[in-house]
Amino acid sequence: MSQGFYVDGNLLMTFVTPLLKRQWPDSHDLNRRLRDAILENEQHDTGLSRSNVGGWHSKEELFRWKDPAIGELFQRIQEATQEATSRFCGDAVKGTSPEMTVSGWANVSRDGHYNSIHNHVGYTWSGVYYVALGDSDPQAPSSGIIEFVDPRGGIDPEHFPGDALWPYVRVTPAAGMMLLFPGWLQHWVHPFRGRGERISIAFNIKLRF
């Protein structure tokens, strides 16, 4: 039996890469508390240099912070992880209760800061939650956009009309939005252009079945 995802009768879509986008509508209060906690910690933590070019990358122990807002965010991560795993893996995970470990960190970007291309090999899922977007310059439409790169080699989209084989996917962030994707998927963040702070929380998830 062929493995894959059947769409529209005989058409078989292969080599599918999942990307969960979930928006929580009632996030204003949570995001305000997360923002306050992150900016407070920024004052006392020199941070790390990872994929960030400029900006602040906290130590990767965010879920050890003693703040109720972090606990609320963790619950959202659990919900999104369960949804993404169940919908993508289907019957293969039905009735299972995998052990989940999560590590996370805060990112604060100001004008000109960005994240270079990278991935998180070794994790089941990686993700990002958007706390605050800052005040982007309307003359910079790609400000702060996250871009995912097609993991397949040799893609030539020009021979097919439409964007089904486009070699990248761009997502415009929104406060209260969470993205979840396989840890191996390469991605980067376009430079933030504007005033204020663009604040996000990134995390890695490892599932053991």
C-alpha cells in the first residue's frame, strides 16, 4: 500500500511538511503579562547569541521562570502539540500518551534585528508564540515576517502555474498566534523595521512514545 496523503481522488500528495498555525483570540491580558516578564528579565540577563542577529535571546530556561503567565503559555503549547501530532500522525498515535519535554526562550527584537536561517534538529516539534509585534514601518512590508524554506532539493516551480511548489512559505505574525513545525524545517525571520519591541517566545518539543 502506498504511503502518502490522498487528495481529490487519485491525486497523491507526497513529502508533506506540517505547519500548524493557531490563533488564540483572548490573548491581550496574557501577552501583557508575558511582555512585562520578558522585558524585566532582559534587564538582568545578558542573553545568548544563537540565530539572532542583534536583539536579545534569553537563556533557554524560560519554562523555569516562576510566573503564572509562563504556566498559561505552557498549557497552550500542550494543546497545540496534541492537535498537531494527532492531526498529522493520525491512527499511528491514537491512544498513546507520549512523554513531552519542552525547552523555551524569549526573543526581543528592535529596529534592524533579525534571525538568520537555522533549524532545530533533534526535536519532534519546534514553535514560536507571538507576544508583541512592535510598531512596524509601513514602508517595510516584510518586517518581522517568518519564512520557512522548502526542505526538498531541486524544486523548479516555474513549470507549474500557481504557488503549490513555491520554494518558501511566509507567515505574517499576529499577537496571540502560535506556529508549530518539525524541528528540522529551516526558517528565518526578516529584519524588524520600526519602533518598539517585537517579542516572541520560541520553544522545542521532544516527544517520546
